[in-house]
Amino acid sequence: MTMKIKIKPITSILSFLLPVCYMLIIVLVVWGIKVSNFFSWSEAWGMLLQAAKKESLLFFILLKILPWLFLFFLVAFVWETFQKKKLRTRSPRITSISFEKDGVILQQNLSAPAVFLPYGQTDFSLCVLITVSYNKHHQPIQQIVGVEMSFASSSGHFSAQHRAGLSLIQKILDEGKKFHSFATQVKPAYKDEPSNQDEKDFILFLQEQLDNYRRYGLMQQVFPAQLTGLLILGLVTGGGCLFFAHWVWQILQETQPNMVMLSILAIFLVLTLLICYWCIYKYITAKHTAKRLAELKNQAR
């Protein structure tokens, strides 16, 4: 069975997803306020400007230029995205990778011919690219941003970076068994070497999981330091969901809210339940996988 990967640049999700989410949230909030007839948006904005003018002239000026500043950043974001896309269409690159029965086929842009590399004559390396950021409490947030796949044969050296998570990485590891040689590596996405201990720990963890999957067909998908936080988040979210459901039930008994607000509350409740389920499921799965891996390693000794 063939597996085809249509290459998606790593930077596209990082520069596009968060701004779109923020804008959707703003649009939904403004729309909800408008249709619910709580107050006029223009009146609220006017009252805010008047309060800022009384408080401080600087605050008033900043609020006045805020819509124009938002518009400027929106236009700049669209322009930058357009330029990046334009550059990608003009630069030679691999557009898709197909793992066929006898070899891998690399499709290229710019009308360049596809390249066929037989498995037995090709060395394949998979590099997992990671980032470690920090929240306001300086707690590390580990993330896999993508992979870099490199192929070396008598036909030349070819490589491509692709946005991917652990589910796709597992499939690529399965395909790697077919090549003449197969190597794996983990490194920071935007530099050659890790710069702090958090990056080193995450790299060691992922490299161990890649080795576990190649040997035993299993890997941990949650960093151990995140397990406790995942369980706490699941329990807190579940408790908050029950409290919120009870509060909504009381409102329904006492008043007749309009359908718009009722729909928003229902969506929020469902999303909260999904977050609770996801956290608990991830925690239980991670514990079960760790136990199974320990058993397999003991049997291999």
C-alpha cells in the first residue's frame, strides 16, 4: 500500500493559525453581543473613548489609533503570506513524496521531472524538528513543528521539510524500514543545537520514543513532565463543566434566554466536555503505553 505525503511548509501553520483563531474569537464575541441586544457596539465604543479621554489623553489617543493599527497588521500579515507563497512557487522544491512498492517518488514544482529512488539504493534520514517556548510562569511548552526528510542515492541528495505530528511520524518510521539505511534524529527547528536543558530533555525523550517505535512498535506521545498537568487540567475542566451545566440548568428553570445565547452556551459546554475527555484519555493512554513498553523491554533483556 502506497503512502503519499503532500508537502506542507512548516511556517504556514505557525504564522496563520493563531491570528485566524484570534480574529474568529473577536468576530464571534462582537456578533454575539450584537444579536443579543445587550448594548450597542458603537455606544460601548463611544463610552470607552469618553472614559479614556477623562482618564488620560494618552489612553484616548491609543484607543483612537487601535483600529487603524489592527488594520495595518492585518494587511501586513496578508501581504507577507502572499509574498511567501509567491516565493515558494518560484523556488525549486519537492511538492510531494510517494512511498511506492519498489521505491520512493519525489514530485517537484517548476515542471521538473519526478525522481524515482529505489529503496535498496537509497539512504533515508528522518529529522524531527521541535521548539520549546515558555508561558508567563516560565513553564516550558514542548512542541513538534514538523520533520525533515532526506534522501541520498546515486541520483543525488534530496530533502524536504513537512509539517507533521507524531501520528504521521509513526507512518514514516514504518516506511523507513524499506530503505538501504535509515537514521533518525531530533533537533531544534530553527537552530542547529539545543540552547537550554528543556530543549535537551525534550530531544532525548523524542529520540527514545523513535527508538521505541522502531524496536517495539510503541511510543509515548506525551512528555512525562506534562502528564500531571494533563490530569489536573482534565479533572478541573470536568469539574468546571459540571458546575457550568448546573448553572445553565438553573438559568433555564428561571428565565427564557434567547436561542442565540443558548446556542453559545451549548457550544461552550460541548467544547469543555471534549477538552476534559481528551485530557483524561491522553493521560490513561500514556500510562498504559509506559507500562507496556516496560514489559517489552524486560522481555528483550
